[in-house]
Amino acid sequence: MSATLGTTEGRADSGNLDIDLEELVEDIATAMAKSRSGFGIFIDEMQDLDDELLDARISVQHMAGQKGWPFFIIGAGLPNLPGKLSATRSYSERLFDYRTIGALDHGSAADAISLPMNQRGAHVDTDALRALVTAADGCPFFLQAYGKAVWDVASSKTVNLDDARLAIEIGTEQLDAGFFRARWQRATPAERQYLRAMADGHDEASSTARVASRLNRAASQLTVARSSLISKGLIYAPDHGAVRFTVPGMSGFISRQFEE
């Protein structure tokens, strides 16, 4: 006795990412459109998507715009993300609406530290608050790190400057051990030398010619290291002939590595 099993060819199961993603989005989005709803994909650290997946998602977003599907990609990433999108698909610059999220201003940063503590019956004095806000330099993640540290170390409901200084020391050690070191370890020894030449005590953009001069090399000899660091998301090119760290505080971390 024998039996033959048949299969019914479906959709979004061809094994080809471009075709499958397009069919999946079409089916879901058109079904949701009937109830006046939409289909969205939210992507954090979008610059870390591999090239194939990024290309497929950009392509299907483009297709959705052409066919009127209620499908939207909402992504967040480092400053090198727009460049990576354009390098993947040149029309990306017209496809997406870019919003830059920079550092918090002094007042907002101070509120981020003080208001949660006030709600719990604690108070941060003026000098302590100024020290914490200055150390965080407007970076939300750093404010979280220093805010947690000062809450943990404060000996009373009134946070003073000594508490803030200890919290900054502890918070910086934790950032160095995790946030910064994870990025540093992604760089090769040659790339670390490039990063060190960029640092020079500041986080502002550096001229590629100046970096080359500090390393006593021709700029053309450093193209591979520069391109690799950009692809790894450690630096980006804000202007022609310039490079900058993708995260604030990286120069300080690098300086601390060579002080040890």
C-alpha cells in the first residue's frame, strides 16, 4: 500500500526573503486596511540589521508606498543609520522622514534626575544636581546611570555634592565596563589606534587628515580602518573629510584606557 501526500503552495513561504516579506506585508496590511488600521514594524538599533534584511525591508516599504498599503517602518539608530540606508537603497533618503534626537537641554536633564527623586521624598541640592547633569552631558542613558548610582549611594533624603561625586565615579565605572567597553572590544588593534587618534580629549568631529597626521600616516592608508569602524557603527562621517564617534563620551573612555 502506498500513499501520496500533496502540498498546497501558500504565500510568504518561498524561502526568498524579498518575495516572502512582500507577500506577508501585503496580506497583513490589506487585511488591516479593511478595519482602517495599519501594520507597523518598530526597529531599534536599525543600523545593526544585516544587509539582506535591511534591503528587503526598505524594498517592501517602497512597494507599500506605491501600492497604498498601510505599512510603516519606524526605526531608531545611531547617527550612521541614514548613510547606511542610502548605501543600501539610494532612494531611502526620499522614502523615510528623518528626525534627529540630540542631547537633552540642561533643564530637561535636571528634571530627569530631580523629579523622580522628589516623587519619592528625596531632594537633590543645587551643587549635586549641577554635577550630575554636567557629567551626563545631556545623554539620557548616562542620566539613568548616574541617577541610579546617586539613589543607591545617598545616605539621606537630601543628596549632596559628595553623594553626587561618588555616584559619578560609580556610574562612570559601570559605563566603562559595559556601554563603552562593548564598543571598544569590537575594534581591532589597528582600529583602536584610529579611535585613539580621533579622541584627543573631545567628542567633536575630527578631520580625517588630522587623524592621519597624528598617526604619521597618509589618509589613504587608513581608509580600510575608517570604513570598518563606520560599518561597525563606532564612528560616522558627519561631513566629507570628517569623522565622529557615534556615542557621546567615547573620547573620555578612550583616554581613561591609556591612563591605566
